[in-house]
Amino acid sequence: MPPARRNDSPSPRQVPNRRRQAQQAMAQAQRRTVQHPRPRPTPPPDYDEGKPTPLLLRILMILGVILLCFVLGYLGTSWVVDFLNRKLLLKPENRIENQEDLSRFEESERERTARDALASGAEVQQVSLNLYHVKDDAIAEARRNFLARTHEDNMRDAVNEILDMSGVPNADKIKLLHVFRNGETAFLDMPGQFASALNTMGQQKSLLLITGIVRTMQENFPPVSQVRFLIDSKTPASGGTVNLASVWKLPKKAGS
């Protein structure tokens, strides 16, 4: 009896499964062989691209730098000159910038005129004045000779001399600026340092100093009988060590 033959043909149910497996195997093989290229980084945009800067733009940039350097140099030089000027390092001798400089210049001119007159040997007329100044917490009297000039100039000489003789702080920097007369009233325009010096001296010595100045004006420059003080050409505020805002008048000495 012949052997039975094996039936190797797939069953109808196995055919779709084999096809599906074959397709999956082919897909896996393709995924292994196919390599996806990596994305290349995008280079930054080249704005210049080798093109030169426009000529107009370069000119404007150069002009801007020059202008900036000029402004900085001008401001720096002005600041340095102003600083040296305040320190009196670059200030010319006869340069007048404020009222104090004008007063000093006028004083120096008067002194120079007097020296020239004395040096020339010409006869110089002098005037003798009684000055009342502060000494040992009291008012002392002294007599001084001055070059005879106008009453206003001699009043200025007398006040400046009283400040020196009374030991007023910084008396060399405190000079009478202007003198005005209106009938019996003399207006004495003092610098701001005068009010500061009075505060430093205290009330008692300040009263003695003001009294001495008023007495000097009354006795040597008739018809002056009262004095008004100004500070930098302005009426001073009331109050302070001494009330400079009021009119100062003293009773006449007996027998005068």
C-alpha cells in the first residue's frame, strides 16, 4: 500500500497571514535602509554681503564724532577756566567781574593817585578826620589824615579805616562799595561780608562799631546827621545781630 502523501499547501486561512508578515518584513527592511538626512543649521543672514557703507552715511558719522569731541572739549575747557578763575589763578589784575572787584579797583586807583602825587613832590592837600573805632570793648577816638578829595571819597576812606582799626574779621576783604548823600542822610553801601562779620563779632561789639561809624559821619561830614546801611545795594532785612534796616542817628555831643 503506497504511503500517504503530505499536503504542504497552505490552508486558505494561512495565506493572508503570510502576506501580512511579508509586508511587515519588507517595511522593516526599508526603514532600516532608508536614512533620513539631518537638517542643516540655517546660517545667519549676512547683512553686509560685502557691500560698503554708503558715502553719505560715513560723512554723517564722521561729522557726528567731530561735533561730539568739540562739545566735550568746549565744556571741559570752560569748566577748567572757570575753576582757575575762581581760585584767582588766571584772573587778570584789573579784571572787574562784580561789585566787590569794582570797589577794590576804585580803592587801588585812589591809592595810586595819592602815591603819585606824593612822589611828584607836589603840594598835596590833606584833611584830618576824627575816627571812632572799637577798642577794648569800648569806643575810642583817633585822628587820621587823608588825601583831601570829595566828601564821598573821604567818607569811604574813614569807614574803611574804622573797619581796620576795630579788628573786624576779614577787614581787608570788606570795603565800602558806594556812598550816597541825600540831605542829612548818608547811605553806606556795604558788601555782604560786612553783615557776616557783625554776626561773628557779637551784638555788643557790633553795636559799638555801628555807633562809631555813625558818630564819625556826623562829626566830620556836616550836614549828615543820620546813616542808613545797605548790603550789596539792597535794603537789609530786619533782625540779626544788629538791625541794619533802621536809620541810625545819635544825639549830638554836648558843645557841638
